Amino acid sequence: MSRSPQAHHILGVERARLRTIAALGLPIIGGMVSQNVLNLVDTWMVGRLGDTALAAVGVASMANFVAVAFIGGLSAGVQAMAARRKGEGKHDQTAVPLNGGLVLALVAAVPISCVAMLAAPALFPLLNPDAPVIEQGVPYLQARFAAVAAVGCNFAFRGYWNGVSRSALYMRTLMLMHVCNVALNYALIFGKFGFPELGAAGAGVSSAIATYIGTGYYVVLGLRHARGNGFLRGMPDRQTISTMLRLAVPSGLQQLLFAAGMATQMIIISRGVGTAETAAAQVLITIMLVAVLPAIALGMASASLVGQALGRGDRDDAAQWARDVARAAATLLLLIGLPMVLLPDAILGSFIDNPETVALGRTPLRVVGATIWIDGIGLVLWQSLLGAGASRAVMIVSGSLQWGVFLPLAFVAGPVLGYGLVGIWLAQVLHRVLQATIYSTLWRRGAWADIRV
């Protein structure tokens, strides 16, 4: 795309390019924000049951995150390949990577789901030894494990729709899932409309059912909009599977390490700090995800724009897309962070009834709000590197910083030195700043532009 010196700029980005970013990114933002609004609704509903239920769902959610993390790498692989094919003008082949992603999702997810459901009663006490938390957490976790296959397929579909710039279909599916989930949550958590009152377990069952509904709708959309692009027209060939594995495995390992790190963080808090702190941490993490997922969504838009530009052979345009999207994300997250700094008690009090638990989360939330814009830059460049096919570099940087810097510092600052959640969240800020700095350095060096996808 040519760049005119007379072009109008907003936030340092040409207006025409900002419109392109918005056209692709806003539906993804809408879908991901709606996903996090759903997480907030889940947290709010479960929070009505007390700190024990909130802690149980928080620990179980981290365990489920670990279980689905590896197959989450399929999204990055499908998106990178589909975007590159679109940029190359091979429109009849853009859905071939989706076919490969669906095959790999089912092959990986079914055994993971079965093993995880059977292991849940033995696994949960290792994460939190509190008997009341275990009692409520295990059924919730087993229900979430039952939907691992659907989650894997949904990741593959998400990568495809974003990769070919049809992100509105991704948003439409998420909205359907969320409406179903909220309605089922209300019915199954509290026993409304003649349904049994399942408490925290009801939230898990609702999420599983809604996930399968989303998978079914994705298939309908695929048959309607992607059949001519190769969707379900035969098995993917060996080259497609090989490339998919080369891209997806490092990305999946990175997400697995990240998810395991998040679970380890919850273990540090639940076993080394306390149950009230675990409840506060669950709310803090949920709020954080609401704040950063718009940046992740913009990063996904950047990944598609970078991949399509590389498919056209325009590496300079690819490099500029990431820089433009990073500016937009940093500005957006700066605005999102202000209420966390100015009104932490009001935000936390919306989800937590106990004033003492609110006080535990006050300073960590302010820390998040003041620094989250830096995280936005790192998240956009992370996704941009994945869009270029540099999943191995992302895995090395992310895994090394999380396990070599953040978690050791969190353990020392929290349980050992006694700084609690404040110390843990300050360690997290240092981790995120280092990550954004390294990703920026990798992007400037430009080796990602030579990767074949």
C-alpha cells in the first residue's frame, strides 16, 4: 500500500490505514470484549456464591486453560497460512489450512479431554488443598474438560476467519455462544426455569454447552461462506499438515507454558498467600483479561495484515502494519487503564462482596491500570510475529521470561518476602515490560520477513 506524505494522520497512523485496521480489528475486538464481558458475568454470578466458590472457579479455570492451551496454537497456524494464501491470490486454497487445523484439533483434543476428566479429582487438590474449594471446583473443572474438542475446533475456525479478513463471522459466533452461556448460567447456577441448582458446577456445564453450540454454528458458516475456498473438500495434504505443525506446535507450546505459568501463579497465591487473596486474584485476572483482549484482538488483525502483505511480497508494508496497530493498541489500553487507577474500589466491589477482599486487590489493580498500555504494544508485536510465522521465537521469549523471570520473582515477592498480591503484580509488570522490549527488538531486526509459510 502506498504511503502519501500528504495523508492525514490520527495517533501517528495514516487515516486510510487506520480505517483498514478498524474494519478488520473492530469485529475481533467486539467478539473478544464480549467474551470477557461473559467472563465478568460468570465471575459476578459465581461471586454471589461467596469467596469459596469464586476461588474454586478461579483455580479450575486456570487448570482448564492449561488443558486447552496447546491446541490453541492451531489458531495461529491456520491464521498465518490462510492470510498468506489470501495475499498470494490463492483464494481457492485459503480454507485448506482450516481443514488441517480441524483434523489436528480432533486428534489432539479427544484424548486430552478424556484423560483430563478422569484425572480432575486427583489433580485439583494439587492446585488448592482447601476441601470446600475442592468440592466445588472438581465438578466445574470436569464440565469444562468435556468441551476441549469443541474449543480446539473453534480455535481453528477463529484463525481462518481472521486470516481471510472475515472477522465479523467470528464475532457473530462468539455473540451467539455468549448469549447461550449467560442464559444457561442463570438457569443452572441458581436453579431457574425448572433447572437444577448446580452452583459453581452449573457455570462449567453452561460454558461447555455454549462452546459446542459455537462449533456447530462455525460449521454452518463454513459451508455457507468457505466451501469454494476448499472447506471440507478432501483431507489436507502432507505439506499442509507439515507446515501447520511447524507453525502450530511452537505456538501451542508457548500457550501451554503461558497457561501452566498462570496456573502456577494461582498455586503460589492459593497455597502461599491465602483463600481471600485467591478470590481477589481471580477477579484481578478477569479484569485484566477484559482490558488486554482488545489489544490481542488488534494484534490478530495485525497478524492478518502482516501475513497478507508478506503474501504480496511487500515486507515494508508488513513492518508498518505492526507499528501502526501497536500505536492504536497502546492508546486504547491507556484509556482503558485510567478507571483502574482512579476507581479501583468501585470496579472490584462490583464482583466482590467482602470489603477486606476488595482492599487486597486495590493496589494491584492500580498497578495494572498504570502500565497496561505497555502490555498492549507487546501483545500486538507478539501476534504480528505469529502472523509472519515466527512462532518459535515467540515461544522462546514468552516461555523464558515467564518461567525464568516472573514466576521466581512472584514466589519470592509474594509468599517468601510477604508482599502478597502487590509484590506478585509488580513482578508481573516487570515481566511484561521486558517482553514488550524484546518483541520490539525482534520486529525491528526484521528476520521474520524471510520465514516461508
